[in-house]
Amino acid sequence: MEILSSEQIRTWDEYTIANEPVSSIDLMERAAKVCSEWIRSNGYANSSFTIFCGKGNNGGDGLAIARMLLEHGCFVAVYILEFGHKGTDDFQINLARLHQTTAQIKFIQAEENIYPIPGNDIVIDALFGSGLNRPLSGVTEKLVEHINRSGNTVIAIDVPSGLFVDRSSKGNTVISARHTLSFQCYKPAFLVAENGASIGQVHVLDIGLLPGYLDGLRPEAALVDKKYIQQIFRPRNEFAHKGNFGHALLLAGSFGKIGAAMLAAKACLRSGSGLLTCHVPACGYEIMQASIPEAMVISDDESAKLTNVKEGLSKYNALGIGPGIGTDARTKLLIENILNDYKNPMVIDADALNILASDKKLLSAIPKYSILTPHPKEFERLFGKCENDFERIAAARENAEKYQVVIVLKGHHTFVASPDGQGYFNSTGNAGMAKGGSGDVLTGMATAFLAQHYSGIEAAILSVYFHGLAGDLAAACYSEQSMIASDIIENIGRAILL
């Protein structure tokens, strides 16, 4: 699914109006209808509503929703924020239509016109849409603060009022919605952690915008869903053998952290690598041999850490390094040697990222189209502190292009930055995956897909999607609270089957 900017969404509306053709007021009617149907179909059919409207087209949506709810027997009170102008043409048409009903219509000109909201009312926020370009202030800000303090359930139309679509709203006053009913596609603001408290659950509703607008359009980002995965995932040939699916090498573990190597190895095998060799400290040799019989194991000369790889690396189709390895000086030297010797794409995670952050000239030695999988703190160590999620995403894009690598910025909607400037947000995963070991699982999965001859960007997208989906299946079985990283591994097969 495409993720569009506010300008692209506005242009899509105009394209539909011109080419369907449909009038703007009828397109507004269509949007209001799908919103009112969603509201009535999701447990609010017998509720009373307080609807707050601005005088733009978002307010026009709110007035039309009010009229439709009234037609279905709901009690509706409408409050219009008075700006001293008539409002848009479509707003005025819907206001005239609403005056023909029994709706209570009041205007808010000043703070003294803000009254308590009945405790059981559902609040519908239609103050501002996706075109907002400055922070809320004055009576508008006071009204939003009043709504947020009320404790009522809030349903936002298009976007929660006060929220910017394409840039950070951090520190601004924004409606805190339980549900956001948006139109046709995801917006960037819905996919960043800093807006989690504002957007609640996002529901993208189809209002029939013409798909022809998307032909030839290259959005800056896409939402990876099942349809997209089906386009890049390759089923196995019936006559294939293990050599067709690559030989992966994992360098992982140190004393006390052999579990990281085990998790990465099991995930790699579950994700389809034809062969797997694990290079671990000597202390982990027996553990790995006993617990993962499908993998070959090489032990380091050192008992507690990784210091050298004696055999050549060229026979491996993909390499994953980092889970649990520590940052010892000799481990750092090992990574430097690997970067000099190995020219295929690799997966770099955890302590390997921290080693790169301690000596950033190593970034230029990373093989092209390798996959880096930092969480936000690791990302900051590598590329500098960012003030908000939008800055962090922009920095991921910039550095992916600069170093010609794939950067997987881990989070709820993990962002994958491609070397060609394209971005991808993931649609799977849950908060139960925020536990130790989940990142090690992702490293193993990404290494497996690289070994199977997927490109760096394909391997990153596939591993992130299936990792999240396996996490969702685990949460459904064990709950987000109780699931652990091993449960993700046990559900990789089920995720791929879906």
C-alpha cells in the first residue's frame, strides 16, 4: 500500500474529481458515508455524539457525518469553531443541509464558549484535516486540551487535529484519539512511534479514489503488506536441492551470550537457508552442537569471545554478524578483517553495529547492499542524535544512499531504507516482541534470505515482515505479555505459510 504526503493526497482527490468525474461535495458525501457506517458497525450505533468541526473540508466531513448519524436515530450535538469566515463551499453546503435536521448546532468563538462534554458521548474530531501547516494556538488549542481532558472516547476523522501529516508534531497540542478514520491510504504520521498516543487505532477506509492516479507515481514510502510480500517471495522449485538455497555463516555469541547465537541460528534455519555454519567462541561449541543439530559449528581459538576466522569466507553466500559478540578489541579487529575480505552482502547487528559506531571509517568498508539492523539507540551511535522520528527516518534514507546499504530501523512499524532512496514501513509485529532476543531472531532470518539469493532490500523486507507476522502469531497464542523470542522462531513456518 502506498504512503502518500498530504499534497499527494490532495492531488489524488482532484484527479478523482476531474476524471471520474464526481463533484467535490459528492466525494465528501462518500467519505462521510463510510465513516458513519464504520461508527455504527463498530459498537457505537446506540451512542450519543458530540462533534467538533472546523470550517474547512474536514469540518464539512464532520457535518455530513452528523447528518447521517441523525438519520439513524442517534442524538448529535455539533460545535463549530468560529474563525470569522464562512468556510469552504462544501462546508457551507453541508451546514445548510444540517440546519434542516434536529441537530443542536453551536459556535465556539472564545474560551468561554467551551462547555463540558456529556460523560457518555462519543466525541468526533473534525476540526482539521491533513492540510494543517502550523501548531494549534489560542482558542483552538484550548478546545483540543479540553477534549483530551474530558476522558471521552474520541474518533478522529482523517487525522487527529493538531497532527502534521509529513513532519514531526512532537511537543505540539494534538487530539488524543482512540480511533482514527482515514481515507484510502496510510499517511507518514501514522507510522512513527512519537504519534502513538494521538492516533490510537488507525482504520484506512476506501472512498473510491481512482487508482489510475497511482500509475507512474513513485511515493517516497510504501507499507509492506501481504500483497507486496507475494510479489517478491519465491516458492521453491520441486527439483531443488540444498545447494540452491545458499550457505550462511553466522558469527555470534560470547561467554554468557551463547543464547544469542542459538536464537539467530534457529531463525536462520527456519527461514530456509540451505546450509548454516555457526562460528562461536569455544565455550559455546558443545551447546550449539547439542541444541542445533542441523547447523555446522566452528569454534574460535578463544573460549569466551570471537577473535578470528581461519577458513576462507568466499564459500559462504551470506554472512550475519553481531548478536552477543561483545566489543572486545580483538573482536573489533576480526570485524575489520571480515570487512576487508568478504565482498558479498552481509547482515550487521547488535555489537557489530556498536563496533562500527566506535570507528565510523569502517562504514565505508561495508559491502554494498548489506543489511544494518539498528534499534534507535544503536542508530544514534552510528549516525548521530535525532530530535524526532521524522529526522531519524530522513537520516536512515540519507545514510542508506551514502553507504549503499539497507538500513532496517527497528520499531513498531520498522522502517527499511533502500540505497535507491525508497522507504518501506512494515505492517506486522506487536509490542510483545519488545524483549531480549527478538533482534537476534531477525538477524538470523535476514541472513537466511540473503543466502537464498534475494537482494539486500528483498531480504530485509521479507525478514522484517515474516518476523513481525511470526510475532503476531506468537502473541495470539501466548499473549504479548508472555511471549518470548523463541516463540517467534516457532511461528516462522506458520508465518511463511500465510
